[in-house]
Amino acid sequence: MDLREKMLGQLRELSEEKFAQFSQRLISTPQILGVRTSALRALARKSFAALGGADEARHKLQNYEPIFHEEFVLKGFFIMLLKQDEAKFALASSFIKTMPNWAVCDMFAPKFSNAAFADALLKQAKSGADEFERRFFYVYFMQNMDAISPKEFFEICAAESDGRYYVQMGAAWAIAEMFIKQREITLAFLASKRAAKFVQNKAISKIRDSFRVSKAEKDALLKYKINRSRK
């Protein structure tokens, strides 16, 4: 029995039909079995030792080709549990090219002992072709803000030309998070109105939704919304 066959059997045992139906309305693809995230994390921890040593685990995960949503999540959790930076990076580098939706993307956050591997993963995602690989750049940046200077990050945001929804939402989310951590430089960027209209306005909306921002700050942000159409 290979890894996928073994894991799929356990996932089916953990599945809940009503939860699957609810989740499928939020995530259109791929098909969802209906396993809760807490159960997926527990299954990954319980099953990780069975992957064997570093080389064997890497080989098994390289050949693990998910079909269902939960399989993608589980594979991501397995990769994050690896201790060796080199093996973890090699698998993560391939995995972010295959992520099928925003939920898999947003739950994948590998940590490395050597920051150079996180930097390399960000660099790859920044120039990636897939929508969720590109989104991963912004989501993973929020976990690794020291990897890129605020000035460089906002230059990336200003130059962002990918109009796909989940890339733009990722950029807006990251800008909103930067506002919490680096208020002055983020405010200056928003004042410049250099971001795409959707990204700018969605970032402002997300900041205004935050309980970590005062009402006065929220009101002041409204003047930075872009109301005109960008040519």
C-alpha cells in the first residue's frame, strides 16, 4: 500500500458529509472530502513517523500526488514537519506550483533553520506563473517580513500587474498587515496611490476592519481610496 492509498483511507474515515458540502461552497476545486483542519493536523503528526527517514520521507512525498483538497493540505503539513532544510525546500518548491486553491496556499507556511531557504521560496513565488503560487508570495511574506525591506515590498506591490483575484487579494492582505507592523511607511505608500485600484481599496477595507486600528485612523484612510478608473 503506497502513501496516498494509506492516507486516503484514513481521510475517508474522518470525513463528514455536511462539512464537505459546506466547505465545497467556499472552495470550488478540487473535490472536498469534509475533514476538519484540526483532524488533518493530528493525522499528519500521527502519521509522520511512518514516512521513515529523511531520504525515504522525501521520496514518498515526491511521489505523493494529491487529488482531493484534504490530500493537498495533508501533503503540505507533512512537508512542514520535515526537519532538514534542503529536503523541505525541495519539496516546498515543487508543492507551491501545484496548490489548487487559496485555503491550501494560506495554510502552507514552512519554517527553515536557515533563512536563505525562506528567501529563495519567496523569490520563486514572486515570479511564479500559477495564481496560487503568486498569492503564496504575499501570504508567506507575512510570515517572513524580515526577508524583504518595506521599501522593496512596496515597490513590488506598486509594480504588481497580475490581475487574478487571489493574487490581488493576497497583496491587499499583506499591505493591511504591514500597516499594523509599519504604519508610517505603509501610510506613505497608500497616500501615493501607486497600487492597482482593487489592491489599494481592498487593503484599506481590510485595515478598516481591524480592531488594532483606531476609528480616527480608519476615517483618515478613506481619502486614499482610488475612485477613478485606471487606464
